[in-house]
Amino acid sequence: MSSTATVRNLQLTNSKRSQSRALKTSPLREPRVLPPASLAAFCTNERYDRAAHTYGKSYPDYVGAMLGDRDCAPDVVAYPRNETEISAVMDWASSVGASLTPFGGGSQSSRPQ
């Protein structure tokens, strides 16, 4: 379904439709924290990664992303490869007072049955 059809189906106002933007032009605030060099191998604050992790994979999340609302984008995205790297991210986040939000692959396998 095209974004135009989606917007029409949601019966959004013209002002909402005009807010639909490409990732390149959509506003994204600057990160409030930056990862230390020791986490650089698996952490990033690149625009694409931050925008891609702003929302989950549900339909309402897709609509929010399509409308360009990325006010809640994460400051840093981590791609830890093992428990040691997970622990390092947790220790760093704790030391700077940052919160952590797990992000899965969209399989909903972690949802309670």
C-alpha cells in the first residue's frame, strides 16, 4: 500500500499529509549523549540507525514514521554481538544516566502468549 493510500485510509487532514517527509529531510534532534570510543565497534549515532530505531514494526509505528514524527529517536543505537558487549553498553548507559530500550527483529516472539 502506498503512503498516499495509507494517509487517505486514515483520513488524516491536509496538514498531517504535508508532514510526510523522506528520512533525509525529516528533522532529527542532535544526540544528547555520545558513546565512548570503547563502544565504537558496535555503537552508532548515525542518522539512519537512529531514525530506523525510533519506532517498532506495528502499523501505528509505520504511520508515525511515515508522517516524519521522530521526536523520540534514540541518541545511540547499539548492535552488541555478545553478553560482554551488552554489559559494556549497560555500564556506560548507567554511568551517563541514559535509559536503554531493547529493539527486536519484529517477530513478536517475545510477546506473552
